[in-house]
Amino acid sequence: MASGPSALTRLHGHLHETRLLGSISSALYYDQNTVMPAAGAAWRGEQLALLAAQMHARQSSAAYADLVAAAEVELGADAPPQRRRNLQLLRLELGRQRCLDPALVSALARAQSRGNAVWQDARARNDFAAFAPALKELITLRRQQASQLAAAEPVARSPWEVLAQPFEPDISKARLEELFIPLKTDLPALLERVASAVAVPSEPSAALPEALQEQLCAELLASWGYNAERCQRSRSAHPFSCTVGPQDFRITTRVVPGQPLSAFLATAHEWGHSLYEQGLPRGDDHWFPWPLGEATSMGVHESQSLFWECRVARSRAFAERWHARFGAALGSDPWGGTLGFWRALNPLRPGLIRVEADELSYCLHIVLRYELELALLEQDLPVEELPQQWNRRMGELLGLTPTTDRDGCLQDIHWAEGLFGYFPSYALGHLISAQVAETLERTLGPIEALIAAGDESSLRAWLGQSVWPLGRSVNGEQLVEQVTGRPLSAEPFLAYLRGKVASLTGMATP
Amino acid sequence: MASGPSALTRLHGHLHETRLLGSISSALYYDQNTVMPAAGAAWRGEQLALLAAQMHARQSSAAYADLVAAAEVELGADAPPQRRRNLQLLRLELGRQRCLDPALVSALARAQSRGNAVWQDARARNDFAAFAPALKELITLRRQQASQLAAAEPVARSPWEVLAQPFEPDISKARLEELFIPLKTDLPALLERVASAVAVPSEPSAALPEALQEQLCAELLASWGYNAERCQRSRSAHPFSCTVGPQDFRITTRVVPGQPLSAFLATAHEWGHSLYEQGLPRGDDHWFPWPLGEATSMGVHESQSLFWECRVARSRAFAERWHARFGAALGSDPWGGTLGFWRALNPLRPGLIRVEADELSYCLHIVLRYELELALLEQDLPVEELPQQWNRRMGELLGLTPTTDRDGCLQDIHWAEGLFGYFPSYALGHLISAQVAETLERTLGPIEALIAAGDESSLRAWLGQSVWPLGRSVNGEQLVEQVTGRPLSAEPFLAYLRGKVASLTGMATP
């Protein structure tokens, strides 16, 4: 037999090029959401659709299927489990891609790009009716996609479950129900307890100038390992994190007028995402650009951002370290001391906006979106009724009713880009973060003590050893079990919140 | 015969997709030069190389060649000249692409991207030796490219001429010699006259804060038709203009410490480029995405940027309108009145930096680069000798010697990206701008009077009728002849400069 590159080497080359194309889309997405002028949207949509079609062709071609099959034979059944896992993940994804009609792939990419543009405009003008047709089209296309993909699933899954797989591999509605019921039961009671025991802290009306907010965010990042050689921070309408290359990490934030802590907390959050990406295993041929070198699930991703936002930046010890800097930047102390500043970081009161929500109400925002997604995708809820259903459920879960759709069902970018099945990962992130943090504290001692000592680098180091290098060698729930020794549950999260509520309400009545 | 889309329709679709890919490269280039972190350069190089390989494959494939041939048959010899011109330009470009080895295309794209990164660093550290290997590699690759391309040229051309064709179609060294000799003869004498008659205006040492420079640039653009719906302005190390989509136009500038007029003039310049791009014919199937819808040459492109920079922003009337704004922004008047401000806009004294050069010395900077390019590409000048040759020629032409390579042969980005054959277009731009301006004044009256009346919109309208819509229906010299009724010459440019020198020196001795 003539010698030549092995099938695994050729497969590596193929995956490398796929990763290049995917990262070009990421760069265009970043550009679109930070600097692209509005009129560029249609052309950008065509560019992204072209790349999506190329990606789909690469990932579903007969040549690629042959390459995967040849690599499977070459690897053999005795290979180390991680190498076999790489091919198993490729095989699963290949099956999915080969179920999809290329015309649908292009149509979806175009509809997602158009959806983004229409949403930006509709949200600015608070005009749900202008957005509704784009949303309807996205629902129709995503349903078609779910129906095409269902054939490739190893087990029977509902349309919503099929669409959720890329974000949360192996997730089911039954498992989410199990995890969400304790949240739906316990969180409203905790919110009630805070409301009756603690006076609602009012946000300082004094505006913190944008330049100073930027400066505080830059200081935060510098103290958490931000390296301008490999990182870039920009502004966008909706904060996000994205990886453009193996040494090119971007995050964006926005300054919210009248909310001096918003950009700061969003920066902590997005940086947590980026740290996970930066810590994914890259060094070895097993990993990059193989599936094992990728993030395993959006829930795990979110657990890392929430860890830095909630466990670190919203902690008492962190408030003590940063209070003086904010006061100096503002030129006054509208919080009336460090305790007030800590309370402002943890308002623990229901609000209308998910990305501004505190840890008690956040998961209820997710429950609302999850249930509405199911209704839209699986229960024929007419799109026109979305605003009223949103407002009704918001009243039931959080006791609040939006007065505008901008503060209601138009607030998130996800559905505008056709991302159904994504929201529950945010709630899973809270649960995973809490359960992983329990384990971390068993090794390193209380997080508050480490933060008080200014030692966030040991937190980074522990996560960088225990969590980030796992890549996709395990799925989200397996990761939790491997790191913490127990199956994922809502209990550590609820226990953490009970503790926080106790200290906040305890503080309130000294 | 089975009916289906015509060959011309299929060709249109093919060109549309090519344009999408090309504009993705433009978006990545913009990102690279405005926000990409330095460590992202290697991956970005791979992304751009992948796109370049795809572009080359599309533009040289047998299928594409068949499509062009079928479209030629379908169109027939009786078709309108513009439609035939489209196919002639495609046929010429196809011949060139099919001469190129795909491996060379990829290697060049990688070397260009690496060259950019190495140059950024070497320039910052004033380290020519660090840049030399990248430059050598680019010269080697571009020579190879010239040798491969030579076979496709309709007439015999030297390597430099071959490489210059994409920037200045049909240009020859002999024609450049003809146009440049009067410049080399007359410009030093004019510089001498200014130096002996006018005290060199000193730049105000007071710094104009960046935020205020940005504000003045934004006001300038607003008054010249900038529309944020389709335009974006960013910062980069080297100002440039680029088109990312048919409705997506970007320009960049930089603030130069201690030079309060630099960003302002660069903004005027880049906006001139962008106006031309925005005014290219797009409405009709003949034009977009066909060759006729493209800019015809870099010389014509440059003539448009120079028109707005030199004929408008450096004019006496414009200085009178803007002097007070600059004084107000600075909080003082370091120019000592409007005349001083106008002189500061027109220093007319030799300097080391091309992009900061005035109208008298600018073309001498180009002559230096053109002659050194010829030496590097056709006369075996060793790269190591470039700094000393640069410095020697700079002394001869402008009477100045750089003390650092940063202010010498490392100042420009062009060679770092392998752009040989480009620089002469800048000088042609001055010549074309002056000759076109003469014609414009015959129709609209003196430019100074229009500016004094605040009526730059009539300048925009005239160029938008007379120049921009020609696209590639004519080459650069044909455009000049069509618009002005005469062949291109250096005389209108020199006449304009003599007039300017007369008024400046006249003013100096009232």
C-alpha cells in the first residue's frame, strides 16, 4: 500500500480548516455587534450564510464521512478512551449534519442575521409587531431543522430537546423539570424573605461617567489576568464573549446609564466565559482542533462566568475591596458605606431585565423563557400572543409586569438569532457554579477568605486545573460528577443562597 | 436544449459569491488593524490565506473559465461596449489567475499577514533587522508571482510593471518616467522658493486632546455627508479606508501626538476614498458585482482622497471657516490668526514622513519609493542596504536624513504587506486631482469660492456625476481624458502648486 498521511492526520487537517472557517464567522459576528453600520446587515447576512453553507458542506460531505470512517478503522477499538471519544463526537455531529438540507442551513443563517438586525431596530423602537414576522420565520425554520435532525439522535427527543443538544448535550425536558422544580418552589419564598427583612437599596442616582466605568472595568480585568496581547474588550448592545482564534479572545460590555455597577458585573461575567475558553486544552494533538478541545456545554460555560460574577464580584469580601474605588470614581458614596455597596451588588429583588437580575430571581427569568420556548415550538403558541404571555408569566413568577416590550419579550437577543434551547443553560450554570464552588472550598477553604486576601489567582489556578482542561471529554453533568463526586442538583445553589440571604437579612437587623 | 439560467446569469451569481468572499477578507483586515490583539496575528494569517486560496480557486477554476467562455458566446460581438468591457476585464483577470500556482497564492497571503505583524513590532522597536527577513521573503514571492503572471500580459512588461497592473492598469515605467520628470525638476525649486520666502511655521506645541480631535473629525465628516447608517470610523496605526459591503464603508484615522491637524487632514483624505467607493455605480446589473462596478485604479482612488484633503481641507477658504473651531477646541490660538492656521495646514516644507507630507514634497517621497522598489525587485538591491539607500536618496531629494528607520524605510505599511507597484498611484493621484479640478472649476467656478460659501455639496455632486459613476468602464488615464478632454500631464498640478506658492509667499511679504 502506498504510504501517505494517515487518515487521522488528514482528518486533523480537515478539522483545522473547519475551525478556521468557524472562527471567521466569529470575527464577523464580533464586528457586526461592535462596529458594523446598520445598513451593512443584509450583506453581512449573505457573508455569514455563505460561510455557514461552506461549514455545512465540509461537515456533511461524503468525503468527510469517508475520512471519519477511515480514521475510526485506523484508530481501532483499543485506542485510549479520549481518542475514541473524539471520533464518537465527530460521528454524532456528522450524523446530524448529514440529516440537514443545505438549503435549510443557508436559509437559517440568513434568517438569523436578518433576525438580529430587525430585533436591534424593533427593540430600539419598542415595536414587537415589527419583530414578529422575523421570529415566526425563525420558529418555522428551527422546527424544520429539529424535524430533520431528529433522525440522527441516539434516543427519541422532542423538537425542543433536539434543538437544545448543541448547547447542552444529552439534556432532556424531564431532567430539567427535576432540577427546576426546587427553584420554582424555593426561590419565590427566599425573595419574599428578603423583601420583608431588608429595605430595598436604591441605586445611586449619581451617574458614574462612562470613562470611569471603563477604567474600573479595565482595573478589574487587569487584576484577573487580562492580557492585551491576546484579549480585546469592546462595546456592544448586548455583552458577549467570543473566541476568534486560539490566541484571540474578545469580550464586550455596555455601560447602562444610571447603573454604575452594571458594566462592572457584566465584565466579570464575560471574563469568566473567556477564562474558560482560554483554559480549554489546546496543547496536545488530542485536543486542538478536535472536539475534546471545545467547551462541553453552555451550562458549564455559564457556570464559569457566574462563578466570577456572583461568587467573586458580588461577594462581601470583594465589596470591601472595591467600595473605596467606586466612591473615589464617583466623588461621593451614595451607598453609605461598604455594607450598602455590597447590598447594591446584591439587590436580591425582582426586576424586569434578565441580564441585570440578581441571583435569587435570575433562574425564574429562565423558567419563564424555557416555558415560553416550549409553548412556541411544541405547543403552537401564536407569536402574536408572546408579549401578553410573557407579561402574564412575569407577573406570576416575579410579581412584576413590564410596561414595554423592550423591558419584556424584546429584551434578549437569543430568539432574534433563532437560539431556542439555550436559556436553560443559564440556570444550569448557577447550579453547576454552586456545586463546583462547594468542592473548591473543601480544598482551598472559604472563597470569601481568599478574596479578602486578594488571592483570586488561586481560584483561577484551581479552576484551571480541575474544570477547564476537561474540554468535551465529559458532558456537563458528567463534569459535575467528576469534579464534585455527586450528581448535579439544585441543593448547593439553594444552600448558598440561603446563606447569602441570612447574612444580608442578619446584617439588616444588627 | 433544456432551458436554465443563462450563462450571464450564472456568471453573475459566481461573481456575487466571489465578492462576498473578498469582502469577508476586507472585514478581517479591518478587524486586524483596529482591534485584533497582537497574538491573534498567526491565526488571522491562516484565515486570510484560506480565503485567498478560495478566491484564487474560484477565479481560476476550469468551471469558471467555461462560464466566462459561455458568457462571451452568449453575449456576442454586437453587445453594448460596456457589457463587452465587463467580459474583457474578466477574461484578462482569468488569464492572470490561471497563471498562478495556488501554493504561491497561499504562501503570499501568509507572508503578507506575517509581514504586517512583524512590521508593526519592528516599527515600534525601530528594528529594521527584525523586519528584513519578512521583507526578503515578500520580495522573493512577489518576483515569483511576477514571473508567473508575465505570460498573461497582453504586452511585454517588466516584473515591476506586472506587479503594478492591479493598482494601475496599463501603466508602464516609460509613462511614469514621462510624468515624474517634471516633478523631479520643478518641485525642489518650488520648495526652495518657499523656504527662502516664508518663515517655517512651527506646529503649536500645545496638544489638542484626542477627544477634541475626534470631535472635530466627526464634525468634518458630518458636514461632508457622513451617514452613520452606512459608515463606521475607527482608530488604527495607519489610516485607511475599506469597503466591507455595498452599504458598509469604513475609514480609520490615528491621532498623532503634538500634531493637532494630522487626524483632521487624514480624515478628509480617507473620506475622499470612501466617497469614491460610495459613488461607484451599483444600481444596474451591468455594474455590481461586475468589474465595471469597481474602482478603476489606485491613482484615480487617490485623486479623490487628495481632492478632499488638499483642494478642500488645505484651502484658504476652508482654513478661514475652521480656524475658530480649532482655536476654541485648543482654548488658544497658537497659529496667531487665520493666515497662520492656513500656513500650518500647508507647511510646504520637507519632512521625513510621507503621510504627513505637504503637496510640494509628497511626490518626491513617491519618487524615492518607486526608485527603491525598482532597485529591490529588478536591480538586486540587497534588503540589508535599504535603510542606507533610503537615507541617501532622502538627502538628495528632500535634503533630509532620517535619524531612525521608524522615520525612514519602516514608516509605511505597504512593503510589509508585499504591496510593490502601489506607491506611484499616490503621485498619479495628485496629478489627476489637479487636472480634474481644473475642469470642475470651468463648470462650477473657483473651488475657493464654493468653499467660502460652505458649498462643498456641489463639489460632491459634480464628482458624483462626472467621475465616480465611470467605474472601470475606462482605465485611469482614459478617465482623465474623458473627464478633462486632455491626456494626463503634470502641468495642471504644477500650475496649481505655483499658484499656491505665490499666494503663500505673497502673503508672507505683504
